[in-house]
Amino acid sequence: MTNENKTTLRRWFAAGWLAAAISCLAVADSRCQQFPVGGSATDFSAVQYFEAPHPLQIKSRLSGAQAQPLPGGLLLIKQIKLETFETNGSPQLIANAPECIYNPSTGVANSPGEVHMRTGSGQLRMDGQGFLWQERESFLTISNRIQTILERTPIKAR
């Protein structure tokens, strides 16, 4: 193999590693979403995964119809849907709200507006005014005017 062929091979090898590294970085920070300059993005989603032994299973997802960048790296998310999941993939909690402010670097979302929450089984529903979502702890706080509805399951006859 000539020196010129070796140099070409090294360049292709280096380009392949560079492309792989860029792909890994893009996948590693799945919360980041590119925004047009001075604009907004549609179909926003921020996903958190379980740690081992379930690293491919979604733990929580905050999604919205639209996201607008705000000063300080914050996002205004419209028509939000917050979902948490069990390690087997079944829904644990689903919450909806007209909008919220989301900090992608801390994983915290909040809103003084209305929020509607239900468990995955549908047996517990809560409506309220104002919420705080802490993604890392998978913790949702509904703060004011809370109305709770608990659906009883009928007891099966033996």
C-alpha cells in the first residue's frame, strides 16, 4: 500500500470516527431541540429514561404542540402533556395543561394555570390551578384549587 493510499485511508477512518462521535452527542442529549432564530418549534418533546437495568424504557415525557424560546434558556410550551411510565411501559400518570414554562437544563416545568391529571388506570383524577413538575425526581405538585375524584372499582362477587 502506497503512502498516498494510507493517508486516504486514515482520512476516511478519521471522518468515520468524527461522524460517529457527532451522532453519539446528538443522541446523548435528547432533550435539546433546535429552534429557528426568532421563531418557535412544533411537536416539542423532552424525554427522560430509566437508569439500568431499563435504560431504553421511557420514564417521563413532557411534550407540547409548540415551544417558544424565552430569555435565560427557558421555553414556553403550549398544549402540554406530561406522562410518566412504569418500567414495563404502562402509563403511571398523565397530566395536561394549556401551557407552562420549561427549563431544559434543570428539567423543571411550572405554570400558574389550570392542570388536569389522571393516573394510568383512570381511577384517580385531579384538577387544579398551578403546578410544578420536577423531572429528575418524577415529582408533580398541583398547588391550588385542587379537586380530586376517586373512582371506586366494584368488588367482584366470589
